[in-house]
Amino acid sequence: MLKQEINELLTQTGPGTPMGDLFRQYWIPALLAEELPENDCAPVRVKLLSERLIAFRDTDGRYGLVDEFCAHRGASLWFGRNEESGLRCVYHGWKYDVNGQCVEIPSEPEERHSALCAKIKLTSYPLVKIGDLLWTYMGDPANTPDLPEWEFARVPAGQAFTSKRWQECNWLQALEGGIDSSHVSWLHGDGLKNDPLFKGSQGNKYNLADRKPFFEVAESDGGLYIGARRNAEDDSYYWRVTPWVMPCFTMIPPRADHPVHGHFWIPIDDENCWAYSYDYHPTRALTGSELQAMREGKGVHNEYVPGTYRPLQNKDNDYLMDREAQKRGETYSGIRGIAIQDASLQESMGPIVDRTKERLVSTDSGIIMARRKLWRAVEALRDHGTTPPGVDTAHQAVRSAAIVLPKDQAFVEGCGDALRVRPGEKHASV
């Protein structure tokens, strides 16, 4: 179990909180690039780390992420007119550029106008397109780190696909689900057999045959390598190795030649998060059938309530649970789709799970070590200003791996280069 004060330390991410300060050391996904598809398109509401913001793309193609509320009298700039290289409040016409600088106050006389505008600047954060995502850095501008180098975001166009979904729970319990391999044989057993982005792997047979994985966790520069070992042939083990890079990046071990999946879990506020889910292949373009499956909500993706990023299956409709399908054995939980099977149970814990009541076991070793690493990093940043793991782009050059090793070989030694990005080389998969 976890003490309540530590649970609060790790789950609260608003301005001025220690964990919020830690998140503000990183470039994090702010929204999908498709949400700002063209110059002067409609602005988009964005809430990150409990801050209400507006994202827009100006006439010159520059991206901006600024405080949602006009400095005049607090009207929301979501209603604003995106025109002529700025966002204009429709209440009284005040206008701001992508850096949040006020550039026009139509009501003021010319002799005062420039001086008054110069004094008015909204909180703003940089917004940069890399891959399918728009990334932001919400920390001290003087300490801005290098831009992200995650492999899925840097492969050539056509080799990656990214989606996002609103998840109605705290970021940490969602992350913990992402690094927990022990539930796969149970909750996702039907997906291993039927999902077009998962089925057909020899590793699936090991997953389904051995439901008592042994966990071994190794430190990495950026976080952890979480190894789940299952029985394979008589003289070997099947290892699935999940990298976790602080604070919230995970990569699911691959299956056969399918694309590799993974997630970022980004706090909206303390009771909601964005699950950014990606698929990529390091050596080839995604096929038409793979892209179609992803857009249809297969694999780690999901279907949506039309016009939103809320899952079609959500807590208001009990995730469209089908008890008869559960009885027939078509789905273990009665809920369709790998992504929503995870989300339904993570949300069922409540907005912020009470970790003082949990009873952890050996298969939770990765979760235990991740909490400790987060806790140490938060305290080191708060007390000594120490840059946390994962900020350095070298820490981002990781891969997951699925591999069969001799029983007498440790997974870190046996995986070797398979856990590091190797441009132009395939991932290690079974």
C-alpha cells in the first residue's frame, strides 16, 4: 500500500505542485496535429496540467498555445476570430499573437496604443509539430530542453499513426495499467486471438498458455525496463520487455511483424487524462489494412462519440458491456476492444484510486519501482533542482522487445541492442 501523502504527491499535477513541476520539465503532447489542420482554422480548447489554454494556427502557419482568457475582462478566446496573424477576442476586439502578446486594442487612442499593448501578454507556451503531434513545453523557458526524439514521431511519413482518447481518471492509474503485463493473458485474451493488429504472433501462444508471468525489472537511464517472463519451449523463456520512460511514456512489446504500439498518459487535471496511443513500424510503411484497423478502433485505438475524442464506449453507457458475449467466451470482460477494456477498469477505480487500500503482489514489481522512481525524482527536483530522467533525448532512444531466450540468460543481457533504437532495423519480435 502507499501512504496517502505520497499518493497525493504523485497524482496532483496542477500549477505549483511538485509533480506538476516535474511534468513541466518535459516536452509533452498537447494535441494532435489534425486538430489544427490549416492556417487560420478554428481555435481549440486545451486543458493540460489543470491549466485552461487555447491552441491556434495563425495566417503564417505558426502555432500558438496561450491562456484561454482575454486579459481585458476574462472572456474565453475559444470564441475568438483567428485572422490576420492573430486571435481576436470577439467581445471587445483585443488581439493576441501566437506568443500571447497583445497586438491590438481597438478602443484605445493611437498615442497610447503601442505602449499599452506592450504591457499586456498572456501566458503562452511553445507549440511544435513533430510527427502526428503538437508538443509543448510548459516549464521555465530558460531551461527549455531539446525537442523530443521518440522514434515513433521521427520515422518517415506513412510509418506511424497516432490517436488520442479522453480517459476519465488520474494519469497515474492509467500509466500503471500501461506497464502491467500480467493482465494481458486475462483481460485481452480475445484480442490476442482476434484483433487484426495483434493476432498471428507465436508470442500470443505463450501469453495464453502461461498466465503466471515472472517479473524482473531493470533500471534504465530514463526509467525502467519491465520484463515479463513466460514459459516457452522446454529450454527457453518468452520475454516481453516494456520500457517506461519518465514521466509517462510506455511502449508495448511487439507481436510478429505488426506495428509497435505505445502510449503517453498526459494529465488534463487530477481526475482526467489524455491517452495518446501510437502505432509505428521502424522499417516499412503501414499498410492500408493496418491503417483502416487503427481508424476503426482496433489495437490500442478506439471508436469515438462523433465529433469528439471521447470513446464511444464510456462510463455513461457502461462501456457497452455485453454480458452474453462474456458468457459465451467471446470477450473475457464482456467489453469490446483492447483500449476500452483497459480504460473501463482503470476508470472503475474512481477518479483517483485510494492506494492506501491496495494489496500488491510480485507481478506488481514494475509498478512499485516506477512509483519509487517518480517519488525520488519529484523530491530531487523540488529539493535540489535536479533534472529528472527522461528529459535527455538520449533517454528516449528505447524500444520494447519480445524475444525467446535460454532459461539461463538474463533478459537485459539477452535483449542487448534490441532495447535501443536502431534506425533502419526491425524491432525484436516473436
